[in-house]
Amino acid sequence: MPVSIEGRKVAVLLGGTSAEREVSLSTGEQVVSALRAVGAVAERIDTADLTFLDALRDGSFDVAFICLHGRFGEDGTMQGLLEILGIPYIGSGVLASALAMDKVMSKHLFAAAGLRTPEYVTLRAGERADYDKIVVALGEKSVVKPANEGSSVGMTIVHTAKELPAAVEKAFRYDESVLVERFIAGTEVTVGVLGVEEIIALPTLEIVPEHEFYDYDSKYLPGMSRHIIPARVSEAARDECQRLALAAHRVLGCRGLSRADTIVTPDGTVYLLEANTIPGMTSTSLLPDAARAAGIAFPELCATLVGYALGLSSGS
């Protein structure tokens, strides 16, 4: 039975100041429409303007729906503010949000938990990078990305050793910590997770981008990627993708929702790449597509997430 949030006053936090501001605005607008469709009183609040603090403090909101991607939204900072204000909010808490946002820290946790993830090297600003050593450890083809950005911002696929320094320099423009990861060729599969006390994995979704990898344009421009549900991999591989998504959710301590990205190699081996605690909710986004495949329409999905935050439902 879908949870009822009719009449609930919801602060939809959107925009913000991260590199993903435009995506956040799109996500927020669609969430506002969905919440109003199920009877909630949804109000847009752009956190780029610091008067949002007054709006939150004085607005008598029942709950906050965080639609902020990247820094100051997905990284635990907004979650901490809402904790101080005593406003329930959708999604993971402070620690889980911070850990998932930091690709280096989450990789450490995945490795410690025995979850298969591509080999990696961490670089920090101000330290000398031994590029020859990195190539020996990871191979010539690698993936370079800032530790704390989303939507593939600052990310590069490196094809030859000579491309590595420029890719690292680009990533350092966005963060003081950079992840260099062995490139794994295969099928990109993402898995959404829903629930609080009882969690479930949504159907596997295969991503087929028009570009070389699932970059910013592939994520957010209509027609730049195709979503195939279920993923065109073996049943065993689909099961493993879902197992890793659930495991990542638990290892990071996520709550309510998450989405894990994986790669399935031609021989069926599955690698966990990263987990997202506030996945996109735009018309081209992955988690809403997977939820629809599971029979959960977008307004119902939004209502369910609000229900988790308010303690109205613990399952999915």
C-alpha cells in the first residue's frame, strides 16, 4: 500500500553551489511536481542563497527532500545542518553521505569488506606523483577522477601513459584528492536500493552511453544514453550486481535509498565502482527508471522516500 504524505509540508532543497547545480535544479523541479501530485505541500528552496537558512528555520516543515548533488548537499554537510535544525530528511545521514561522496574513502571500505572493486591509487595535492609506478600498478588504460565530485565532473579515461599527467592535473582542479583506477572493460550496470530496516535491490539497469563513457552529457541530455532493464548480462551477473549494491549500501551505512554503479566484464566478473546517496531524479535519471521497472511510479517513489524519513514506512 503506497504511503500517504497528503498535507505534509516538504522543503525541496535544490540548486546549491556545486558543479552540479543545473542538474539539481532539474531534479528539484521534478520532485516538486511529483510531491504535489500525491498531495504534499512542496516548497522549493534554493540553497545558493543563504537566506535559505531562515526559510528552513521558520518554515515549519515536516521534512526536507534533498535534491542537492555534489558538495554541500550530498556530502553530509546539509544533512548535518538539518540534524541541528531538527528537520527529518530523505536519504542517508551525515557519515554515510560523507563516506559515499568521498570515492577514496568508500573504496577503502569496499576493499576492507571484501567487495570486488578495481585496483586504485590515491593522489593528494602537493605530493609528487610517480606516473611510471602508477602505470605499472594499474596498466596504461585507467580512469582518473576527483575524489569528491559527482556526475563525472573532472573525470577522464586515460588510454596511454602520456595522457595520465594531464588527466590528473584536470582532476586536481576539482579536489585535493584524486583517484586513479584500473580501467575495467565491460557492461555498465547500475542498481538502486530502497528501504530502511528492510532493503531491496531494484532491477538491474544497463547503461549504453553515446560517448566513450557515461559522462555528464550522457547522464543529463535526452538521447545521449539508453537504459536497458534488465541488464543484458547473465542472470548470475545480475544477481551479483544486486548483491554488491546491497552490500555497498550496508557497508557505507546508507539509509532510504542509494544507487551503486558496477561493471560486468565479458566473462561475467562484476566490479563495484561507487555508490551514490542522492542519485539524480531527472527525466533521464537511472533510479526512477529502475523503480518504474519495479512497478513504482515516480510520484510514489518520492512519497515512499518521504515516508522513510518520517518513519511512516521501513520497508519498500
